Amino acid sequence: MLDDATFAEEDLNPIDSLESVLHGYNWVFDRKNDEELFVKLTGKEIEYNVYFIWDENAHLLQVCCQYDLRISNDNLPAARDAIVRLNDDLCLGHFSLPAKSTKPAFRYSALMKALSADQARAMINDIVDMSLVQCERFCSAFKILSAQHAPNHAELELAMMETQGQS
């Protein structure tokens, strides 16, 4: 565990605080090295591959929450269009669709400069929660786009619609 020192000091790394947050959720993770950590999470309908990358020089923590599904080649144009529309309504983070993997992802980058260990843990907890909320929110749309057939326009529009509450 980290003490109340700030991340402005060279020897501190928010990946250490991230481990503390993930232990709090009882999630199994793989710390690749000092700058990278991977965790596989199960959502309501799908699994996510979540990557955390620390850039010490920029004091930047990058989070990539990747859906464990591929967009079919025939649906790539519709998926890219959907991502542009989804990103228009986001105020933090963005969705992306890497050409090589065709696996949609939610990405978020946070400056982690001059934070205490407690502030870093709280911020990381918020980032993880927000990333998963955004992924779950649009999971149905990406599942539709991963099908081998062309998406039904009305069905896709419904999956991308802003909802209130739960049914």
C-alpha cells in the first residue's frame, strides 16, 4: 500500500494504487511490468479485456476497456458510424475501433500528477466504474454489429438510445 506521498515523486506509480483498487473488487489481474496491468472482467452480457498503461514521463494513466467480440467485416462501416455518434454524446473518454483487431474499446486517459495515494485510488476507482458503465451502456449495439448479417437499422438505433433506469 502507498502512503500519502504524491505521485509527483519519481518512485510512486498509480499502477500500485490500481492493484489496491482491484484487490478491493476481488478481481484477478496480471501485472505485466511496472507500467502495464491487465484484467479480464465479466459484464452483464459480455467479457471485457481491460488494459491500464502508465506513462511516467507524461504522468498519464491510460485505460482501454476492450469488448471481447469482433465487429464483422461487413459491419465495419456501420460500426465506425455508430462510434462517431456515440462519441458525440460522451464528455469523458471515447470509443474506438482499431483496424487490426476490430474489437471495439472504450478509452480514457487521466493525468495523475501531484495526487496523494488516497486521491489516486479514488480517481482510479471512478475511472474503472465510469469505463465499465460506458461499455455496458452500449454493449447491445456492439453485439448487434458483431453479427455476421447486416444490422437492422431500427434495432441498432434502439440499442444506442439513451435510457433511464432499468427494466
